[in-house]
Amino acid sequence: MSTDTAPRLAGHAEAVAAAEAFAALVRPGAADRDRAGAVPRTELAAFDRSGLPGITVPTADGGAGLGPGTLAEVIRIIAAADPALGQIPQGHFLAIDILRRIGTPTQRDRILPAVTGGGRISPVLAERGGTHALDLKTRLVPDDTHWRLDGVKYYCTGAITARWLAASALNPDGQLVLALIERDSPGVSIDEDWPAMGQRATVSGTTTLDGVRVDSQMVVPYWKVFEEPQLLGARTQLVHAAIEAGIAEGALADAAEFVRTRSRPFFEAYRTNQAPTATDDPYIRFRFGQLATRTRAAVQLLRWAAGELDELGLLPAGPDTAAHGSIAVAQAKAFASEVAVEVASALFALTGTSGTDRRHGLDRHWRNARTHSVHDPVDWKYHHIGAWELGGVRPPNHGQI
């Protein structure tokens, strides 16, 4: 949880440069962090000092005021180096959008200066059990002049090192709210119980909220977001798409480096003088060409979707406008998810048996891609895309489309 003063990045080019510098810093240790599965505190402190947490904070609130196009590039660059570090701030940018959209002046004044100073926000939203993913058991109840928060959350990416938490709960009227609390508030405990096979360094474990005192001014009526057309879901899904595109790029780059420096050509190609080295093997070249093309397509689809959201802004003009933005991002997310898994799996056919040696850490790409790609079902995205294309049927107005 950083308290250092962070720079204010002036524009898109500065934000991208900061992301590239951070990626260069963390890339060499990605495989070791995956093996350790520990909280990457040093790396996250560097991220917090970089100025990147404030890139979407409005200029009036002290931030850079940059849009989805910049955010997608930043996350993609970081995810190509280490997708766990690309995913950790994902919820942070969602929280900023929520505060921009429906936050009160008090909430913005209390939290956004901390963000531009180098602090992150972590939404703690998901729960285990229940009949479906939105069947929440966490409750916000009156407690004298304040509120009290009780519940157990899981998949709490970034919570351990955040400055603020945004905890979803149901209020006494059964409405969805976000309670904004400081990470070190009494009654908050966060465990490192994250046994997933991939994205291990996200350490997205359990947050327990036991009688946490909540300032009455720090409750956000989250349900109001979904009473009208919204693009918050599309904007956060765009970050997930950027993570997937980054995973594909990182996997492809590592596979290429392995083939150039370690792989031997298949003996048939060598004996017929077709391939004195593995990089000369015609079938390796063919497969790399396919994977590189699909990876570049995923990146360009991501950029197109981000550009659509840049044009639409945070508040869509109507339901069709919101649907257009959501469908654009759904296309980018679905395709990038498939490409990331494909590239991360196919790299082993290219690197050969030696590529499966655990000391090289190439398996982390598939584990990361497969773990992250099931965040929400790709099939539902294609379903909604098809319904929109065939009959102009708008997708549902929720946070995962």
C-alpha cells in the first residue's frame, strides 16, 4: 500500500512510456513470481510510484484524465511482461469509473487524491456459494450514525496491497451498494489463500469483513448505475481483453526467443537441407506466421474496441449507444481469450519437449491464459454478439458485457 507521491502523467505518450518502463522492470522476474505465488509487493510499489494508477482520474481531480484507448495499451504492455501484474489494477480502474459516474464530491475528494498520490483501490465483489455469482450474502446494516459491514469475499485481486477497498453488499432494502473503506480498517482481514493454477501472483484470496465500521458518507448506490444504459461493464471488460492480448503477445515472444536460441530442427528437415536451424524449419515458420497474425489481430481488435469507447465516453447517449460499445468490447474480449489460450498451448509444439522443462517457465503462459479466460464465459459473449448482429437485440445491462 503505497503512500509515496506519484508523478502526474501528462498524456497518452507519457502513460505508454511509463508502462513500457514498468514492463521492462518486471519482465525478468515473471517466471520466478509465478513459481513463488507470493504477493509481488516490491513490483506493485513500483507501479504505484509510476503515476499509472492515476491515468484515468479526471484532470479536475488531479489525474491525467486519459481514456480507454490509453488504459488498454497500458494494461496490454504490462500483461505481456507479467499478466498477474496487469490484472491486479483492473478493479482499481473500475472503481475510478464508478466514482466518476456516481461518486459524491465527498467520496471523490477523500479517495481520488490518494489515488493520484500513489494509492490503489481494490473492489472486493465476488463471493463463493449461493445459487449464482450475484447471490451476495454480504450485508450493510445500520449501526447508530454509521453502517456496519459483514461478509466474506473471494477473488479479491489486489486487495492485500490496496489503499482503499470497495466492497459490494446489499443494504437493508436489498439494493446493491459499494462500501468504501480503508484497507487497514478494524475488522478487515485478507488472506493469501489463492490456489489457482494460473495468475498465481495476483494472490486473489479471501477478504473477511467482520463488523467493519463504514462512514455513512462513503456508501455508493451501485444499483443506480444499472438503472440506465451504462458502459462501466464494457470499460472493465476492455481491461480483461487487454490482459488476454498481452498474454498472447508475451507467449509468442517467449516462444520465438526459445526457438531462436534453444530449439533444434526436426531431423527430417535437417537431413534434407531445408532447415539447418529450427528457425528455418518450414512448418515452424508456417505455424509462427499463423499465431503472429492472430495475435496482431487480437491487438488491433482491442484497439478498435477501445477507440469505440473513447468516442462514446463514460455516459452513453442511449441504450443503442451502450449496446454498440458493449458489443465492440465483447468481440475483442472473446477473440483475445481464444487467441491467448491458442498461442500459449501451441508454443509447446514449436519449442518441442525441451520447452516443457519447468525451469524455463513456459507453462505459465497457458496456465495464465486458461485461468484468466474463464473470468466470464466467452460463449455468452458470442451469443450476445450474434443476437445484436442478426436482430439488433441489445445485450443485458450488467457489468460483464
